[in-house]
Amino acid sequence: MMLWATLWWYFHQPEPAPQLTTSSSANTTDAGKPKGEWRININREGIFKGKHTLPKLERMGLIATEDSSVGVDPDDGVGRAGEGFEKMFVSRRTFWQLDARIYLFTQAPLAASSPYPSMSPAGSRPSSPNRNSNLSITSHSADTSTPGTPVLQPTSGQSNHWRSSTPPGPFTSASHLPTFYPPPPTQYTWTGNVRHPIRPKPPRQGETFYTRYIPSLGQYLSFRVASLSAKPISHRGPTLALPDHRETLFRTPHSSADSVPTITGLSLSEDNDDTPTTQLTDCQLLHKWMNNPRVAASWGETAPLSHQTDFLSTNLASRSSFPVIGCFDGKPFGYFEIYWVKESTLAPHCEAVGEWDRGLHVLVGEQEFRGSHRVGVWLSALVHYCWLADLRTGCVFMEPRVDNEKLKHYCESVGFFREKEVSFPHKHSNLMKLRREAWDQPVL
């Protein structure tokens, strides 16, 4: 845990110059010198001197060595780690593809009132029942006096998101210590005439599955599964919103007259465009965004609220994709879809598609959260999630329309490359691809 946290700090520091000066490149200009990758060397000293420490870290995937031989040292593993563990390192590219939940754990089991989402490193450590505990999950309150204090779930009058999270998965432990299980053997099924692996179930409606602090913005970015709930889904994770902002976002209604509007009780006409997005259901958010002329030009889903409800229902019922709501400091800003490419309409246009490759559809609905300084953050975070969700995913695809030059440029800025143009019945698109091996890190 200490090593992972230390590496996390290191890889948030300014990147060293990538140019390599060797005997062969000594006379080459800096612009033309070969480039290396950012590595942190782990020496066999201090806490790493134990005979099992470095081998164990290597087996866990946190560190690596270019010496893949057994070695000729007969004392390797007897009294110390052998010479093959002298030159260990961690590269930035590898670090950002490792799921923190393998390495992080709490010093003691968590209380039930942890403010972190269940899929975060902290919240995924369920503790045993405590007979002396009198906490109620519907009576949490947040201290809004200090900026940066994580905001807890409001009382039950505002949201129905207190149901349990996704059942125990690969990173869930019965104690506060982490554990990990490899992916299960692949099983196959058919979608139409396409044979593909049976997909793991995504998180539940309203569940936050990705949270990360963004230093360049001073905000937390999170993604959660969209929900058909008739009440707004309240943000439960950490936030750096100002105290007065939190009071607006997470106010608990005191009477039925102040209750959060429902789908039938709230009109999304132009007179209500200033309604805070935190007080809208996901169907209402989609209705607001899809009827924005800027968004409608790309998505073509302008229609009454009932259409957006059907649209979201269809995507929640899909076996090859799931809908996502993105939030900055708990405030919804966009809609996304993460899909498996193998059984999608894109696959026939691709020369080669891996069985675990994924694709993205993106939409930013809130003007407040537009701009190139934010696009790189949330787009690279979506790619980051794809790498973390399944280590077998080797490529992420996007297919923006050819006249959307701005999105094509944004894709290229985070590592995508244009392979070719493809035609669908409803659009002509640039086929954008990003391979895992070419990806370094999410935008910080």
C-alpha cells in the first residue's frame, strides 16, 4: 500500500525529459533523440530487503524486471531475494493500468457510513456487522464547514440510492484487506450471427464505478450508471465544492412542498432551464441535453420526455453496453455509453477486433463543463476505466461523425489515431482507435 501511494505521488510530478542520451545519440539534436519511458527504479534495500518482498510485488504486477530468467543463484529465496531481483522498476504506463483496489486497504474495517462509493478502494471493503453500532444509513449528515470535506448521502427523502451495491466482485474482501481473483474462463454466446464472450454484468443503476481527483481542475471526476429512478440520484462520493454550493446541491427537504420534483411534477420547458442538474432525474437530464440544438445536431434524439425515458430504458436493457452519467464534484455534466465492439454495428467495418475491445459514445450537455481543458480529462478517464475494468481489453474505439472535426482533434489529443472512414446507415464516421500499448496515463 505504501509503495502504491508513493508511486501515485511520483507520477503526479512533472515528467522528466524523455530524450535518451547514449553513445549513439550523443551528437543527435534533442528533438531527434530516441525517447524512453518514465520508470521508477525499486532498489533491494530498506523495507525491500526481505527475501519474499520483491518477488511478491512482482507477482502482484506492481513492479517488473527485464530479467525473466530463473537465475543461477542457488540462494535465491533461501536467505534473500536473488540477483534477478536487483533491477526492479515501475513504468508510468503500467502504473496507470493497475487497479488501486489490488493494493490499497484500510487499517481497520470501515464503518457503514463511509462516504466513498462502493467501487472505490475504501468503500469496497465491507465490514462485519457491529452489534454496538446504532448508525442508520438514512440519517447521515455532512459537515459543510470545511472545503474538501467529502459529502455524505442525503436522507432518504431525496434519493432511493441506498440499495446495496453490486454483489462482491474481484476486489471485494470479507475483511478490510484487499483480494483479487483472475477473470473466469471465457464462455461464449451469440448476438445475431456474431459469436462473442458472455459479458460480465455492469454495475447497478445509479452506482458510481469510477472516481478520481483531478489536480488541474481542483475537482473530483466521477462516472455512475444512469438510472430510471423517479428521484434524482444524489452524489455520495467526495467533492471539493464550496460549502454554500454543497448546501444547494445536497439540501434535505423539510416538507412535502419542498420535495425533489419527479418526472411528472417537473416541466423541462425553457422556463425551467435553470433548474440545478442535481435536482433532475437522469431521464430529465437526457431530455434537457438531447433537446439542446448543439447536441441534437450530433445525436438526433430531439423528442418529448417519454422518448428519452424509452431511450434510456433500451440502453439499460442492452447486453453489450451500458449508459453512464459523468459528474464533476457531483454535478452531472454529460452522458456516455460504453460498449463491447465485437457484437456492435461497428465490428463489420473493422479489419480486426479483439474479443474484449470496447467503444465509447460521448455527449457533454452542460455548457459550464465544456472546453478543451475538460475534454481531455473525462475522455482519458473513460479510456482509463476501460483498461481497469478488464485487463484483456487491448483497444478502445470511437466513431465520431466526419464533420465533427473538433471531437476528432480531442480524440487525437489523448492518444487516438484515425484508421479510416466508415459508413453507417445514419452517418459517415472517422474510425478512431487507441491501443493499450500506446497509452501512458489519464490526463491529470
